[in-house]
Amino acid sequence: MVKVMRYYLLLLLILTDKVIAFELVNDVTYFPSVVQGHHGNSKYSCDGIDSFQFEQNGSSKIYGTLDKDLMFCSNNIGHGLPSNGCDTSLEGYRTCSVTGVDIKGIDLTGENEFKYSSVSDGQIHSCSSGQNVILGLNEQTEFSRVTLYSPCVVTFSSNHSEYRVKDVEMGGGAKIVLSSGDYYFESLTLNRGANIVALGDVRIFVKSKVNITDAKVNESEIDNFILLGYDDINVNGDSYVKGKLYSDKHVYLNGSSFIEGRVTSRYLRMNGNSVINQKKQIQKSHFRISFNSGALSCTSKFISVQACANDNCSSQLTESAFVTLTKNGANYSEETFTGSTSTEVWHPQGGLVTLGLGVTVPSADYSCYIDGRLVTNAQCQLNFEDSGIYFDIDDSTACKNSNNFELFAVKKDQVTQQCVPLFANKTKPISMVFNYITPDAAGINEAAKLTINSLNTPNASKVIDGGSSEVLQVHFDANGKALLNVNYPEAGKVELAAILTETISSTDGSTSETLILEHSDQFVAKADGFHFFNDSGRDGCTGASCELFAKAGADFKMNVKAVCGVDDGTAYKDRVPLKNFQLTDLKIKPVLQAPLVSNGDIKDGSLGGLGLTSLSFTKANSAPLRLTDQTYFEVGAMSVALDGELNYLGASIPETHSSSEIFGRFSPYYLTVTANTSHPAAQCGSFTYMDQPFGFSTGEEPTLSIIGKSKSGAITNNYQVGDWWRYHGKQWLERSYSDTSGATSADGAALLIVDESPISGTVEYYLVNGTNSVQRAYLSGAQLHYGRTASLATPFNGQFDLELSKADVTDKDGICYQDSADAACIGFTFDDIAKGDVFALRYGRFVMQNAYGPSSEELRLEVGTQYVGASGEWLTNSEDNCSVFDTTSATESADAGLYLKPEPGLEAVQGFTQPVEGGQFGYIGLGKSLIYFPAPNTGGEVILQQHVSKWLKFYWNYNAVGDLQDPRGTAHFGTYRGHDRIISWREVY
């Protein structure tokens, strides 16, 4: 029996010492498909789901659905759900349909409850560029705050399998490296440039909202990565996360965010161009041959070959590629290149040839495009003519003349096989045909016309409607070449075809031949640039106190127009918008405009992220593109610019070709408030009298840290920059106090704590410095007291709340304290101030004894302080070494001093606090003191009233007055009659 008990005790010790880990998350149970909804730990499907459980908008996509319904209770069909939001097994798209039921979620109680860091030190506030900091080399696994905004690295050592951190905030190129294990972060905010790298099986558990904006999480090949949020998970901008996401609340995907993995959440919201893909998109590489129709047997034809990395060839392979070009099935030439190349094909014998690719490295299929149109590989053909016309138009800028190009009509010399002019120094009528390609005739908003100019003298011009033709008189020079240019005042890809009908006679004139020579070329007229502006009716501004534009994270209007080119330097903002500009992926970025030192701010602020970083110009919304749901996640002001060089239908628009109005001022969406632990200051050594005013210990006054947050819950760092903190100047004018000690007076009435004046003290402010990154407000000079009534109160420890109204914690812009973006404005309470402080309160009074003595001697009168003891009795307050009194003669109604009402002959009597007229300012010591009256040498009595502080007055009920009154006594001069409490007295000489 003893052995059994010993083993049982040992087992118990082992079990109780073990740290309980979060359960193993079973993929089959909690991540059965690429996306699904859950209803928490309830046993009922869809329990508590009160809105669209799955909501998809914009151009967002889900890949890997395997043609199956998604396991959600409901979706937003009929309310913006796109028709192409989910993929199909045939590489097409479909509407994301749902099953009408969801799955059971993870139980986040018990062993799965969040594990908090218990430390307040261990902070990393900053790091220098290139620095590598390693945590966990010793026994410490719990930390306070990790804040990184420089390109440095913080690595969590593999020495431990669990770490706990209060707050993690990163940006600016900072990187955190996580070894295998579990990581508990109370908050996680990843801003632009942040990177989390996983080195093994990693699980991150986050208690409050997760905010990821333009950041990367687990870009490595580690598949077993889980990000589990007890609250919302927000992924914004151009963020990338690889792994499994689980949220007990919402997952919001905005902008061009990309989740490579699976998502399970109570609610899923997908906006913008966000993507969820359960496996990495491995686009099979392929090659593309492209050329324009029409070729001459007397000259070469340029053929373009591209090594494509995706379906539409917008991305090309970065490694070296090799192809064998074939002509009519036979190997013709070999090309080694990276990305793309151009090669020449000759066919002097003329006629139809079929082009293709033989051996390719990497091995892949190829496609063929003629005049920008996909054809079958069998139709990848060129017809080499012995005569013809030719021209090649460079891509141009809308509304500006193109580069000059040559148009020449040639034929093959049968002897030399070279191209020779069909004619020289002649003007020929050529039919010019103009067509819309992209957008086509059905997709345009503006049926713009093409102007074509023949520049050789005599010059000529024609304006051609789309889908129509005009005859242009074209003059060929001595070399048989004509010089032309075109001007298209819109955006898009268009085609110009030329048709020349020429009759050629034999040398003897006996026969003739009519040739119809045709050639066409497509070119792109691109936008010269873009202008970003707002039509909200509020001009943007960059000052901390200028007009409010929008809250951080709230929707605001932003317009974008693509504009014509000009020759006179007219600013983009003053140019008319192009109506036919259409593009599905215009990448944009914010540019910080405030706070900036150059604007007079104390330092440059942080750049926030945009909610929509990829814009789509469509036929219905392009002139200009009008957005009503753009968002910016910081305080301050910004402008917008292109994010990288733009590829528009193959033509490049430089990144610098944009202008922008100011968007701002942005405020926080809401405020969060945290308080210090404040301590009241005892006023009389170890205690304070009731009715005695008291304040707070210096440095421990009630203090609030006011932090701004965006709608997503991310901290708006710029709110702390100088005057951008719009809380400065608030005075807590609606503050109040309430007792929480539970103490009562003898009659059972609750004791009240009140301000000395209607509102005492002022709110002052701590400056931000190297050790304090958050601006704080504190209450200075406040004076409070616990009030008394005629009913006595036994000693108690004071404890109270300081309550601030909603207005007290609302800044100058009306941004208020809220629990979350969706919650209502609330006030703030400093709870249970002095709890645990032993802030002792005593019900006290000042007492005077009557004094008797010969008129020929100095008379001493006893005074002192008393308090109500635990049993309700009056006791000498022996701990009082601080009370004072003044015996300077005063009137009966005075606030201080000693009022004397003498009998005749004693008018000269005065009271002193030291023997032999030794001063008139007295101190209580151990609860006692004396008043001295010099010998008057005249008999009689003097009635005394000692004016004392309010908290030492008492309800003496003199003259039946029930208010607080000063203590009174009498000084008797004459034959000593003995003390009232002395039975016998004998003098010994």
C-alpha cells in the first residue's frame, strides 16, 4: 500500500508540473477543404451564424475547390457574389456555391485557452539595419513587446518549443525567424515589408485581431504552418501567407492578398483581387510564337518567341530557354535566350510556309499568335509574296502623333532576288482601313477617329472612323518610300490596314496585271499617365489640425483617370480622361505626405497601407474610374502613385507617370485607452482624515495612454507624432468619483467620495521621448475627500473609481474610445484606485479642554485630535503628528485663528503655542498639544473658539446648530478650584 501511494504521488507531481499544450489540429477535421466555415464548438450546424457566412466580392478567387460546393451556411448570392469566383477542374471559373451547412470548430477552452506572457520586461523596441538578435538562448521564453521597423532579423531559438509574447509589431523590412514550436502572441501587426519565416512545424496563436498589410508570412516550403486567431484575421494589400488560417471570428482578405493554403473561419470575407489557393499555382511553362501577317519573299520576316511562365504570358521564365524554330516541318534555326527573343525568317522562293517549334528546353508546348490573335498550330502560317507593301507602326501615346514610319511598295527582282521599288517619285491613292482591336468595337466607350498623315510633299491627311476606310494620297520618294504618322486620341490597341491597287504593264505594253497589295499592322496607343483625385468635396491637406478627410480604414472616394499625351506640358490633373482605357490590374501604392519633417512635423511618420492596391478599369467604370471603397490604414496624409512600371497591352508606361491630389487628413478610426495604476497620497503620515482633501502621489497620478487604431484594429503609429495626437488639451470635464470600498457610517449610509471643488486639478501631458513612444495624459493637482455626516464612521481603507465620460475620452475630431471598430463609444473608468494600498481613512475631530489657574500665572490649556475607533469610541489620535492650528486672535467668523470672548478686564488675553508668549502656530504631536495664556493678573474667564480645518471640526451642536463647528473651551483665571476630574489636591512646599 505504501509503494502504491508513493508511485501515485510521483505520477501526480509529474502531471501537475507538465505544461498543457494546445491540441494537435487535425487537418481532416478542421481543414477538410480549401475553405470552410465553422460554428464554434456548438453541436448544431450554423448555430449563431447571423449574416452571410461566406461573402465574396470584386475579382477575388478561390482555387482548388474541385468543383464542389463550399461548406458554408450561406453566401452573398444576389448581393455582389461574382460569377467567376471559384475554379473548375477544366481550368475555368464558376460561381462559388455553398452546401448550406458548416463544420464544427475548435474548442478554444480548457487546454486550448490562450496562454499569456506574464512578464512586463524583455522588450525589443528597435533594431539596427543588418542586426541579428536571437531570443531564447537562456531560459527566458516569455517576452513583453517586440517592435521592429528596420531591416533586421530576430530569431527565436530552437532551444524551446513554446514562446509567449505580449505584442509583436513589424514593418520596414524586419524579419522574424521562428523555429519549430508554438508561439502565443497577444497581438500581431505586420506592416509593409515585414516577413515571418518558419523553420519547421510552426503554430502561431494570436489573442486579439491579426493585421497583415503588404507583408509576407512563411514564404518557405514549410507546409505545416498554422496561424490561429482567437479574434479576426485581416490580410490586406499585397500580402502573402502560406499555411492554414483559422479564425474563431472573421477572416478578411482585401487588396491583392494571397493565401496559399486553407482557411477555416466563422465568417470569411474576400474583397478586391484576393486569392485563396490550396496548392501553389504551378503554371506549366509554354512557348509562344507571334508575328504580324504579311511577308515579302525579297526580305526577312521578324518572328517573336517567348518563354512563358503563365497562361497569358504576362510573366516569362527567368531561366535560360532553348528552341528549334521549324519551317514547313524542317529545322530552320536554333535560339537560346532568356524571356523572349526575335529572330528572322527568309523564304525567297515565296509562297505559304508553316512555322513551329521542334525541340524546346524546358520541354513544353507552344502556341501561335498572328496579329495578336491565337490560331491553331496548323494555322501558324505566313504567305511570302513577291510584291507588296509594308509598314511597321510603333506603339504611341494617346492624342500624340506616333513616331514617323515608312511605307514602301516593293517587288522582288527576279535576277538579284532583292526588293526593288514598285515606283518612285509618284503619288498613289491608298485605301486606309481603321479598326478597333482592344477594346473592340463593342467594348469601346468613345468611337474615336484615327488621323493619318502622309508627310512627303505634297503631304496629305485623312481622318478615319473606326470600321471605315479613307483613300489617302501617298507620295513615294525617289527610293520608293513614303513617310507617315498617325494620331489616335484614345487608349487601346488598334489596327491600320493599307490596300494599294496597282496595274503593271509588260515592257512592250501588250499585257498588264492588276496587283492588289495589302498590309496591316496593329499598334497600341497608351495613356501618357494617370491622375488620382477625390470628389468628396473636401480638399486634401497635410496639417495635423486641418479638415478631417476620413478615418483610418474607413471607405473614402478615390478617382483615377488615364490621360492623353500633350505637347504643352499641361498637368495630368487638367487633362481630359481617356474613355477607352481598360485594364484589370493597375498596381498602385501610397506615398507619405504627412507627417513629414519638411511639413514642420517633429519627425517623419510611417507609411500606411492601401486597402485597394490593384485597380480595374472597365468599360462601365473608366472615365474616370470611381472608387467609393478605398481605404488607408494610417493617420496623416498621403498621395497615390503607380507601383512599378505598367504593362499596357505590351506597351510600357513608366512608374513616374502619375500625379495625385492629397488624400488626408486621416484620423484614427477609434481610440484605445490604457491606464496606469494610480495611488492616492495619505495626508497625515499613515492615514487621512475624512473631509481632508487628498491628491495623488507624484508620478502616480491617474494617467491614460491614448492610442489610435484603424478600422482593422491595427495601431496607427502616426497618431503619436506631435500634434497629430489630437487628444491634447482634453481636461476630463465630466469626470466623477465613486466609492468602491463598501464602507458605511454608523447609520448604514454609504460613504461618499467627492471632488473638493466642482472639478479640481488639470489634465497635463507627458512628452514623447526616447523611452516613451505613446503620448499620455495625467490628472495633476486633483483634490478629493471622503465626506462626513453626523453619523460616525469607524476606520476603513479607502478605495474608489475615477469615471470618465465618453466625451472625456474623445479627441478633437470626435474619435472616441471603443472596444472595437464596430462597438459604440464608451467612457473609461480607473477601477478600484487604492486597492491594496491600505489607504486608511479616519473620522476625526479637534478637541479643547477647559483650563483653570491663578491669574498671576501662565495658564496651559490642553488641545488634541481624536478619531473614532473600531468599536465606535473616541480615541486620542496618537498617530497624528501633522495637524496644525493657529492661535492668532481672530473674529468669531474667521476661518483660522483663535476667537477669544473675555470678561471685562481680560481683553488683553492672547493664546500662544509655546510658553512665555512663544509663537502662535501650533503642531499636534502624538495627537496632543497645548495653548499657553500669559498671566493676566486679573480674575475672570475667557470663552475660546479654536478655528480648525474642516476635517477637524465636529457636529458639536453648540447652540443647537447641527452643522460642523469649531471646538470650544474656557480659560478660567482666579483662585484655582481644582480640575473637574480631580477629587483631591494637596500642594507641598
